Amino acid sequence: MKTELLPEAGKGRVVALCGGVGGAKLALGLSRLVGADLSLVVNTGDDFEHLGLSISPDLDTVLYTLGGIANKELGWGRADESWNFMQALAHLGGEAWFQLGDRDLALHVERTHQLRAGRSLTDFMAGAARAHGITASILPMSDDPIRTTLTTSEGQLPFQRYFVERRCAPTVHGIAFEGASSARPSAPVVEALQAPDLRAVILCPSNPFLSIDPILATPGIRALLEQAAAPVIAVSPIIGGAAVKGPTAKIMAELGVPATSRAIAQHYEGLLDGLVIDDVDAGERGTIDGPVHVTPTLMKTDEDREHLAREVLRFADSLRTAMANPTRAVAR
Ligand code: GDP
């Protein structure tokens, strides 16, 4: 690789792979730093049809977070929400296990309508992002249906039945991504990962099994990451042996994997040029192969999100310099 072909440090396209809540926090920090230079490749394995509506929970979390209208009290859904629809639905004896706020409902109704009229999910989300003043690209990993299904102590469960209805209580024995083998990544995802000015590819601190693996299972995406001309960096979702939120550590235990950042690095083996871990796990640094950057990774405020995003980009830029060197120090 020739140095002069590389984008200038601090410039170029940033691609981040993410799921919902955890991923969206770093996505927001990145968007505040690089704006329209950011492409988010978002998990659609959680998508499902409910009450005849097409629902895309991770895409919508990213949309609401970057649009500044995420519900901070609930930790999901839209701010300034009302629940008249749910109350009326429950009154009729309808399915009330999946909460749909009134404002949120508008997004699902319009998406369902547009998809039925033949518009792609990618195109619909681009319009929704524009409507919310978002300059980053929010890209579904694929326009083809890929559905995460779990083999559990209660049998086969579609993702939302496991995650929302059963609140992640069943023991997970295995995870499959139905439809993945015949799916294709969307054209803008491929373009973003092949951008001549690619600066960094970031695996957000999302659940590796439920949010990042479905993206990597979309045919072609793993190979695009392996061939990426820019550093691929993951931020560990595990801090001090626990997940910040959600079932990541529980699933790791159930699958016989220790809840450590080392295990996260091993999970992404063959893909990473570097891993970002939290200060409290600094002692783990020596147990992880390859470059490790230690910094506070708990994102409570928007400033935390921006700070971590800045650290990740700086780390990526430093590794890119190493990649440009003929005696490339970083092995994948
Ligand atoms: P979901 O799709 O809504 O479950 O969200 P993600 O998969 O994107 O994120 C879930 C993961 O985010 C969990 O493993 C959490 O440990 C991780 N996470 C959430 N908040 C933070 C944070 O502030 N810092 C770090 N490092 N990880 C976080």
C-alpha cells in the first residue's frame, strides 16, 4: 500500500457496524465528529413483522439517537411519546407484549406502506434520516430479510420473542441467521466499505452475537472487512467482566465463553487490527494479541460518546500509519 493513496489523517470515510442501544451511543459520538463522512451499517437481524407492520428496532434506535429524539428515560423508543394506541390495542385484547408508542408507530406504518409499494429499506431509511436532519448514512446491512433465531432452553425462539417477550431469560444454546445465505449486502454498504478514502472501520460495542454477527453473516461483508484498506477496530462491550446492559455476558456464559475483552478479540479473530478496552480492564491488555488501546469506554453522556469516538479514530489513524509502512506491524 502506498502512503500517498491513503486519506489524510483526520479525513476520509468512517464505517461503523452497530446494533441498537450500545452501538448507537458510539455512532452518535462518531456522527458528532465526522458527520456526513460516517456510514453506519446497522443490524437488521432483529427486524420482524408485528401486527402487519415492518419493524426494524436497531435501525430505529440509531435513527432516534442520531436525530436527538431517543427516549432517555426508557432507554428505547422515542422521546415525548404517548401510548394511546397501545392502550386501545390492549383494550381490544390485542398483542401488547411489544410496546409501540404513538409517534414511533408513524415510522412503522409509513415504512410498511413504502416497502409494500416496492421501495427498499435502504431508500426508506435514507429518507427518514433526511427528515430528522441526520447527515450520516444509516444503512441496513441488507435489503433482504435476515432473521436472528435462537435455540434456547424453551426451544426455537425468534429474536423479539426471546429479547422482549421472554426478557432474555431462556438459556441460549445456539444462534442462527435465517435467510443470510441467500441475502446480499445493500449496494451502499459495499460502496462504503470499498471507498477509496476509507479511514477506519469500527465495530461498535454492540452485542457481538446478536448485533454484529448477523452483519458479518451477510454474505460478502466479512470479506470486505478482511480486505478493507483501512484499520478495523472493535470497541469491547464488556467492562469489568460484565455487559453494561443487556444479555451479552449472560449469552457468553451460556455459550461457554468467559466475559472478557480477550474473548471479544478472539470472537472477532481474523478481522481486527486493534481493540479498544476500558480503563478498568487495563490489566487484560497483555492477554490480547495485537494492538490494544485503553481508555474510558462507559458512555453515560454525549461528551463521553464524543470522547470515545475521538479516541477510537485517533487509534485507527495511528494504526493506519503502521499499515502504510511496508513492514506492516499489524497482523490480521
Ligand atoms: P441492542 O441491539 O439494543 O441490544 O444494542 P447493542 O447490541 O448495540 O448493544 C448492547 C451492548 O452494548 C451490550 O453488550 C453492552 O455491554 C454494550 N454497551 C452499552 N452501553 C455501553 C457503553 O457505554 N460502553 C461500552 N463499552 N459498551 C456498552
